[in-house]
Amino acid sequence: MAGMNAQQSPSIPPLSSAASSSPHYQMWWDCGACGATGLLGHAHRHCPQCGAAQDPQQRYFPPAGAEVEVKAHRYVGVDWRCRFCESPNAASADFCGNCGGPKEDATQVPLVEDKPATPTTPPQAARRTGWGTYALVVVALLGLVMAYFAMRTHPEQAVIADKNWTREVEIERLTAVSQTRWCDALPADAYQISRVRVQRSTRSTPDGQECHDVRVDAGDGTFTKRKECTPRYREEPIYDDQCRYRVNRWQVQRSDQLQGLTHQPPAWPQPSLAPGLMGGGGLGAERLGQRHETYRVVLKATQTNKTWTCQVSPRVWSQLRLEQRVALQVRGTGGADCTSLLAADL
């Protein structure tokens, strides 16, 4: 009709001609006047108990298995809502069946989207959840306060009571090791290779469809069912060749370590290295690997018997002297903030 402003839910597509010819089922609605529930959306335009006009916004889908089919239904379109009394009327009606108001400038009733029911939380459970959240907030705040006091620092005066260093050298040996890889990724120097067929991965193969009914509000107090299907897949194994082999690789065999104090200049260990088989650098040969060094200073408080040990860089270690006074920041937990260590005399 000219001038009619049709409004439909954007998430629910309008019924096609094929859908309009499929079976229709009664929507349900509840009467807000007398509290009657489960009234039929198409058959009961007025409440059978109190006579109140149907409110289209109270329509909803019935529970699964309780659908009532509308026999010999002729679908004429989405109901329109009377501007005067808000009653729903058939799309073919020119005047409101409740108050006689004209159809002109009327809008369509809102459509209902079929959504799964959301379980409600019992009041007592909700209260328990609220108290639990409150307790978590309190615990978190207490944790923040404790962390603040633990990390807060205060200055201490200390002297360098001791200095020591540790230097370590790894020794690597050329060793025959067993490894396993997919045969298409074998290293070039692999030997003594054996193969076995094993599952490497899986692939998804189409295996029919999973179908379910979707209920669609027709807008006239009824609904239809539309079948929606999604592909179903099965996982099939993919097999490939896996190789077990031997390969010569440098492996960390041991490490040599030296330790010293202030009066001993830092030095690196000088380990003896094996020459390998027949002295030719083959299997069994050894070489120097990675080096590691650690420098520590022991500090003693000038006013108390507290001591701290800090690991420092080689440059700072060489600048600090025994009995040298330094400024040190100490955390609330009693540990030293070694990054605050100052090498300047006080």
C-alpha cells in the first residue's frame, strides 16, 4: 500500500515464495493484561481469557516439540501494527480489527529471531558471584600494596668486603649422533640411513552434511522452518617416509672453570683437547666452545651486619676496590638493588 513504511528485523530475511508455501506453525504470545501464557499467535488475536488485544512484541517461538501447525494457511504478508491501539492486523486488512483505525501509514510488526535460550542465574548464585568478585578485588589490592612495599627501596651505606670472579670454557667433541627426520629433509652428511612409513599429517575429506531446522518468523503470527546444512568432514591420515640416521656433530662434552679473588687477575682455563681418531681431527676430536664469565662483589653494611652479593659487569668489577664505600639501594624484602650500585667514593 502506498505510504506504508515497512520495518523488518535486518537479521531475518523476508520469506520467499517457496517458504510462504511451506507449512506454517503458530507463534506463541503472552497476555500482559491477565498473565495468560502460551497463546497462539495466529489463532488468538485477542486473549481468550480477558479479551485484551494481542501485543505483537510479545510473540515468541514455542519450545521444540510443541509446534502447532496452521492447517490450510494462506500467507498474505507481514502483519501491520495499528497506530491507534498497537494491535496486529493481517496484511490484507485495510482497517484495524480491534479499533477500526485505517491501515494508512502503518508499520509492519517487528519480526522475532529464533535464538537459543540463555539460562538465567538464580539470585542466590548471583549474590555468591558478587561476593566472590569483591573478594578477588580485595586480594588483588592487598597484593598490589604488598608488592609496593616489597619493591620500595631505601638507601644503605656499604663497603666492598670481597670480590671474586669465575670464568668457564665449554669443550665440544665431534660425536656421531642418531637423529630422526622426514626423508625429504635429510642433511647432506647423513649416513647409516633407515626408512619407515609413518603417519605425517591428516587431511580433511568431505563426508556428507550436518543439517538442522531454522525457524523463521513469518510476521503474521506464524513461522516456517528452513533447513540449513553445513559440510561435514572426516580426517584421513597422510603417510610419508621417516628416516633414522647418524650424523657427525659437535656436542658440548664438558667445561673447564677457573675461580679467583681480587688479587688474582681474571684468566681463562687452558684445557687439553683431544686430537681425534688417528690425530686427524675426525670423530673424538675436541675444540673450544662458548665462554662464560661472572663477576661478583660482596657488600657489607657499615651500620649493621647485613651483607649482599651483587653480580656486576667486568668494567664495574675492575673499578671497585676492597673497603671502598658505596651507596646501595635495598628493597623492602631486604634484597639489594644491584643496578643502583655506585662506584663513587662517599
